[in-house]
Amino acid sequence: MRTLKSINGIKNSKGVTLVELIIALAILNIVLAAAYNFFSFGNNSFIIGSNQSNVQRDIRTVSFFITKEVRNATEFVLLDTPDTPFESEYEYIWIDGATIKHIESGLETNKAICSILGDDSYFTLEQLSNGKNIINFIIKGQEGNQTNELNSGILLNNLNNLSEITDPKKVIRYKGPSS
């Protein structure tokens, strides 16, 4: 008999009231809003980290390339603009807008294309007290809202007593050891 009464009790239940439904929906909205904010924060953090990683990678690539090319140069000059036409016995590295360009034997290659800030990137030449020379450079990059800057110096192994150039320059003209 008890089972019959409990079945009758179910038949007579009135269901969910409007107030209960509104409270349940309000709680569900709070939980969903918190979950969305958590997801959105995580996604934005990932995008920012990814952009910063890309900028750092591009700037490091440019720095390694410049270092490898210029360290053992046998002739070296900093210029404001590349020679026109290019002198085929020299190699050139220069900042052209948002691109680092390279000319080897009169043939242009885009060795390192990245979103650098060309107006804020440049080269200078410093002479140490022992007569050795260092080329200093600053390369700034940007992707999205992420900006990064690399300041570096390269000791020129085969060149001594070059005159200092403190004015920012955009072009390196050089001869490599095998040129």
C-alpha cells in the first residue's frame, strides 16, 4: 500500500514553481559567467604569451644572423642607406621598414623577416681602449600589443682601430672572411 500512496503523491505534485526556476537560472548564470571569465582570461594569457614568444624568437633570429655574418668581417662600414647600385664585392645587412634584408654577391635575400620596429632599430660602432671594435645594435620588435627590445654588441675579430660611429645607422656594409 505504501507504494500506491507514494505513486499518488507523485501524481499530485505540482512541479517547480516560478520562483524556484528563476533562482536555479540565476545560479546557473553565475556559474557560466565565472567559467566564461576563467576561459577568456586563459585564452588572452595564451595569446599574449604566444605573441611575446614570436617577437623574442624573431629578434633572436635576427641577432644570431647579424652576429654570424659580421663577427669575422675583414672590411666594415656603417651607412645611412645602402649603396645604389650594390657593390658586388661587399655584403649588406640593413633595416628596411619592418624587415632586415641581406645582400650577398649582389643578390638580395630576406634572411630574417619579422615585425621589427625599423625606426627604433639601428647600429653603432664603438672603439675600445685596446683598439678593438664593437658593433652595437638595438632591434625592437612588435607583434600585437607585445613589444620587445634586444641590445647587443659584437666584437669584430679581424678589425681594429676603426673610428667610432655614435650616430644611429641602418646599413652594415662588410666583407666576410671568405669574400
